[in-house]
Amino acid sequence: AQKVTQAQTEISVVEKEDVTLDCVYETRDTTYYLFWYKQPPSGELVFLIRRNSFDEQNEISGRYSWNFQKSTSSFNFTITASQVVDSAVYFCALSEAGNAGKSTFGDGTTLTVKP
Amino acid sequence: EPEVTQTPSHQVTQMGQEVILRCVPISNHLYFYWYRQILGQKVEFLVSFYNNEISEKSEIFDDQFSVERPDGSNFTLKIRSTKLEDSAMYFCASINGGAPDTQYFGPGTRLTVL
């Protein structure tokens, strides 16, 4: 069975600080995708990134970066120089090849960035 | 850019009433999903649908729930007799080809059961 753990329930930082959101996953499949979503107060799920299990390259997109390490089953998300607009709930999710594409979500991390 | 749409954005109903939540997936997508998010909690999988039948469902998806693709564009979730605990945000999602793939989520329908 697949499982996603986001151990940090809430994180609070001051603007311009760097912050890392942790994600640890469990799966028996060798082919899977990992995702990060942002959920602002308005409630929609905003797709941030997808990472294929065969691609361990780290990725950077502006102030966002992701560190995928299969050896530790982790897919951590770092926001550099955080801004107030980054305040949201962030979800990590896992989708396995053998499960018709359904996603299993972590419990989410609520990030508050204070001015 | 194509997107998944959902209607209504907010539905208020009385306990015991039937509700139908509607979704229009992206037109060339083949797999469709419903997820539920109780306020303040995580997003939970309800059901997946492919080739006009349910491919997988969770324990949450009991006999009170049903899904349908009545035409070539809509994908609906029906709750037959709503309970207070059905109050949640319901998200529809779709993917293009073979799983796994990036799921495109709709904006959600907030269901409030009084």
C-alpha cells in the first residue's frame, strides 16, 4: 500500500527566510510519480511539480526547488526567500503505476509566512 | 490552456437529500477521479473511472455514492442521501493517457450538509 508522510503540520517563518517542507513516501511499485500541490485559502489545488521515479535529478523553478532521494524515499520542497504569498497548505502526493493513476496525499503542511 | 471545471462551486443541502456534483474533465482525457477533502484534513481518494466503469474505489465510496458519465463531456458524483459528515470539498480530476500521469484537478465543489 502507498503512504505519504508530511511530518510537519505547521511551519511559520518570517519573510525572506528559506523553508523546507519534508515529504517521505512508501510504495512497493518501481514506477511511480511524486507531486507537490499548493492549496491557498481559496481552496483550489495548484499543481507545482511532478517527478518520475526514474528521474532523481533535482529541480529548480524560480524560488522553488525539489530534492528527490530514492535512497531515503524522500521528496522535499524548499522555498527560497519566502514571501507572504507563499502562505498556504502544501500537499505531497504519490501516484503508482499499478493503481490506475489515483493519488495518495500526505496530511499537508500549513506554511505561514509573516511579513 | 484546457482545464477541468466543476459546478456548482458551493452546494448547500439538507441532510437526507440527494445531491449531484458535476465535472467536465479535459476533453481528450481518459481517466476520471473524485476526491474528497473534509475541512482542515487531507485530500482523500474516492473513486476512479475508466472506459465507462469504476476501476477502483475507496472504503469511503459506499452505496450512497455513485458516478456516471452521462454523455461525452460530463462526469458526475451523486450522493443519494446526504449525511452531515459528507460536508467537504469535492475535487474532480482527470488524466490523459496511461497511469501514472499528472492529474488535472478542478477547482472543487464545497458541499455543506445541514
